[in-house]
Amino acid sequence: MKNEQLKQLLNPIKEYLLSLSYSESLEKHRLIFKKYLVLRDDVGLFRELAKKDWGFLSYATDRVLKDKEVILNAIAYNPKAQKFIREYYEKGFETDIEFQIKKVEAIKKSQSLIKNDTKEVSNEIV
């Protein structure tokens, strides 16, 4: 199947995923994550989801040790998370696993600090 044909088939799923917001239930965030696993090669979709949806980022965070690529992408594309990751990175960590754990802590910290202004963050990015 050609790339263009594949994109046309996946576009409705992509539109659905992007339409979901932070206020959706946790079950929908799980659905986002499961459907995203089918679309792993769509970096643009991951970028948009990670930027606008802290629930998605949180769900990805829970899987950090199982799927390192997912959490690294989520961190890379989420401006609020980047600030906290940068702080930890600047302190320096000896092992990759230790650094992964610190990333999770940083994301959870950033989520708690901005929980009330998630919509504001989404609006800034869009």
C-alpha cells in the first residue's frame, strides 16, 4: 500500500484523536493511546496530541519503562514538560534508567502545577 493511500485511510482516526481534549475521560485517553500505537510512524499526530493533551502525556508517562520511545517523544513535543526535563538534565544523571525515572517525576510535577490551566496551555499552542 502506498503512503498516500495509507494516509487517507488513517486520516479519520487522526481527526478523531485530535478532537479529544483533556476533559475527556481516562478511558478515552486509553483509547487515544491504543489507537496511537497503530499510528506510531505519524510523528505529526504524536506531536499534536502531546502538545494539547496532558491526559495523553500522563498515560504515556505511565508506560515509560515499557515503551521508552513514546515517553521520549511526549517529552520532546510538550513545551511545559521540556522545562522540567531541562532542569533535571542540567543536574546530570549517570544512568539511562535513572534519567527515565527523573523524567517521569518531572512530568508528574509539571502536570500538577498546570492542572488548572490546561486549557490555557492548549490555546497558546493552537
